[in-house]
Amino acid sequence: MTLDWNTSKVKYFNDNPDDLWVKYNEGTKEEYSDVNAETKSLIFGTMSVGIGNLKYTNAPDFYARWKIMEKYDNLYLYSQFVYREDGSSEDRMKYTYLSPFVVMKHIGLSTNVGYVSKKDWITRYVKSHANNKYLEVKPNIKDLDKMYKNFVTEFENGFNASV
């Protein structure tokens, strides 16, 4: 099954249509247009978080699930090479992590991914990491439930702090 997505209900892109599609490798023979990295990450991320339609009501859940994956899976929103002023590479990456503002900017994003309840998502997540020999601390349901609640609070406080 293909991953289908739609941004027609995303207010930010309706107000800023030029921000959705960007050019990569501009000025080279490898130049191409694609969805911006932030949005593309969220589109594909809907499969991992089990939330296919981003709404105000489920934005805190989307954020909490993503942040759990940042912790255990070393997930990030996107990365980019860091270059020196002379254009040479420093051979290191700059990682950008999900913020509450990025989630809110994408309210209205929809995909053909089905919704997975919090309980089912946490259960699946714990099971999928149970045999990961590279994790020093394996996630468990009790800890993930507490972490989930903390990330929801962090999401909500991210807006209260800026008001």
C-alpha cells in the first residue's frame, strides 16, 4: 500500500504556499523539487506514531509519541550537513528535533495511516523494543505511560510559556 498524504487543510501552507515545496541541490544537474524536509518527516512519521490525521485534539499525542521515539530510537525531525564558511564540510550533522510549534504548524495534515490508540501504541512499542540488544534501558509500559504524560504536558506548556 502506498502512503498517501494531503496538505490542503493545513492553514500554514494555505497562507504560505511557497513553503511546502522546495528545491534541493539547486543549481546542479541533480536539482529536484520535493516537499520540505520538516513536512516530509511528519508525513512518514504518521506511520510510526499511529496518527494519520493531525488535529488540534491529537496534536499532544502525536508530539508525545514522536518524543518517545526520539529518546529510544534516536529519531529526529531532519538532519543536515554543517559546512564551514569556505564551503567545506565539517563532517558532522546538525539534528533538528520536533517542537510543539512544528506540530501545530502542520495541523490539517492527513495521510491514509489508521489511528492507533495510546494503549495499543505503547504496547506495540514496548514489544518491538523488547529484544533490542542495543538498548541499555528497555522501555516498559509503566515508564512509557509516565513519559507520555510528561511529553503531553511539555507540549501544552510550550505554548503557555510563550503567551
